[in-house]
Amino acid sequence: MAQDRGMDRAKAIYQDRSQRAGELKAQGKQVIGYLCAYPVLEMMTALDLVPFRILGDMTEPISRADACLPTVVCPFIRSALDLALKDRYQFLDGVVMAHSCDVAEKTAHIWHSYLRPPYFHFIDTPHTTGDSAVKQHKRLLKDFQKTLEQLAGRQLSQERLKEAVKAHNQQRALVRELYGLRKPDPPLISGVESLEVMVSLMSLPVDEGSRLLKQVITEVRQRNSGPPKKPARLLIWGSIIDNSSLIQMIEGLSANLVMDDTCVGSRFYWPDVAATEDPLDGLAHRYLVALKCPRTFRQADPNKASKDYQADLEYRFGYLMEYAKEWRVNGVILQSLRYCDIHGYEVPQVKDYLNSLGLPAIYLEYDYSQAALAPLRTRVQAFLEIIGQGNF
């Protein structure tokens, strides 16, 4: 890339993700697209394949995907498929998808039928976290390993897989270090800048992404200018946010977005893979149990239905309290894309939990488009005024 500075380079990749992917292909790399947080990146990295996160485009009207998916389903997934049908992902050497939700599951098979990628694999990720589900997930990862080995033309050794686990864990540690720069008041890096870095990481090989992270962290610590101090320090939770427009709108008001719980952010990078004799055990647990997404059903007692509602909430959402304490959050924005059932159905319980902590929260539902953001500005502004006045 022409840019030497970390933040400039991250912004450039964020604005044109396909350029770097094209450069990697020219170097002989195979680029594998993945949708959502559940395909296991370490297994691709271990075979010298480049994982590339498939995202949508809020600025691109959806037209081609309407022939494949109804309009009353997740607009982000419709957008991602629409881009693929318009050849915006033609540089991919294959795709791997997982059962993140029912719409994503159906879209995976539509993608395979319509686009016929050179390589395709679907991981039917379980939706519970018990021991039998983890064992099933490990069996599914063994099947995934076989197809990856056929694509790469070589065996995946446990040593190479352990090295890949270590590399991705090191990157996750750097991401947590980057997020630590948002703890001061004012934060040293904005929510918009953080999102641009996250998207760029999902477009690069792991080692290259880690080098970029180190550059960004050093640069942010050394610069003299950063986000101004504002009354509200917000956490944002919910559906995927892969475009900075929503965050830019929020931070354009009297708020700093200091923490997130979304799958292009802390949710994707927070949990490490535990060191296990067979690395597939650690990977199966991390990608099924440790990832905290509403697509997975979990309850306080996994062996029987819990009768203690508050204990159940604490088990499912207790990590949000830790985020609020460490990042000194005084308000939460719950957001979900229209027709995102897995997040929409979770909102009442999340709000109940936040209420028990005394944290004010607002829920926003919107379409995956730039035009959908304008009506939200007034609601966010009113919410921030309530926080500023302490009327909650």
C-alpha cells in the first residue's frame, strides 16, 4: 500500500477492500470469503489461505438479490449476496459459511447454487452449548478440514494449526490493546476510526493485520489530537455494523462511542482459543461457546431450564456489566437491522439486564441504507440529552 501511517492505511483498506485482495491473488495467494463470525479462521490460515470477511455496502441499492431472497429478510445479507451477484466478490477463490441464522443458512446454499464458487463449504454450526453440541461441532470442523486440505493440496498438521491459533490469539490481544485506548476520558481513538481498523483487519492475512494493528496503536498513542471529551460515553450492542455512517452520526452529537458488542468489533475478537492437545478442541469451544452472539441459545443451567430470571440474565449478559465498568459507560445503544430476528428477540432481555444495572438504553431498528439513518438522529439526540440531565 502507498500509505505508511497505520490509520491512513486502515482507512484506505476500509474504503477499497478489493484492492489488497487483488494484490494478494497476484502474489499467488488463495482468498477465501467467509460470512459472519463462525467460520474458523485459524484452519484457513494454517493452510496459507487468506480469510476475507464478506460484507455488504450500505451505499449500493439492492437490485440483483431480490430475485433470490424476499425483501422481508436481513438487508445486510441481501446486500452481501447482491454484491456477489454483481461480481464485486469475483476475486474470491471460494467461500465458507456457517449456520449463523436461518437467513444466512439459506443464503449460503443460494450463493452456492447461483454463483458456483470454485470452493464452497457450509458448517452447520450447532445452536446450543452443551457437551454434545461441542463434540458435534468438532466433528463438523474435521469435515471442514478435509475440504480445505483438498483445496490447498496438502495436509493440515496439528503443529501448523497450533501456530495459526497462536497468531490469531496474538492479533486478538492487540485488538484488546487497541480497545484499551478508548478507556481514557476522552478516548484516544474514536469509534469511527476503530471500525475502520476492524474492517481492514478482516481483509488481510493475520500477520499483516497484526503489523497494521501495531502501527495504529503506536500512532494513536503518539498523536496530539484525538476525539474531544463529551458528556456521554456509550456502548453499542447488536447487529453487524460494517459501515461507519451510524457511528459517525452518533459521535457527531454529544457522545463518544467507547465500546461495542457487535460482530465487526469486540464480539468477534474478544475470546481467545484455549491451548489444547488437539487444537480442534479449543477451536470448537471458542467458536461455539465463547462467542457471545444471540444466534446461540444459552441459559444459566445448561441441564435444565432456569427458573431464576435474573440469574439467567446475568449468565447471558454479565459481560456487558464488565464492559460498562472498564470503559466507564453511562449509556447504551441497542440496535438491530430490520428483520434481524436473533437480535430483535434478544432486546427485551438485554434491556431488562441494563435496567437492573441502572444503565439507560435506547433501541434503534433501521434498514441497511444511508437514508435510514436520518430519522434516528433525533432519537439519539433526545437520548443523549436525557443522559446529560441524569433523568433516567
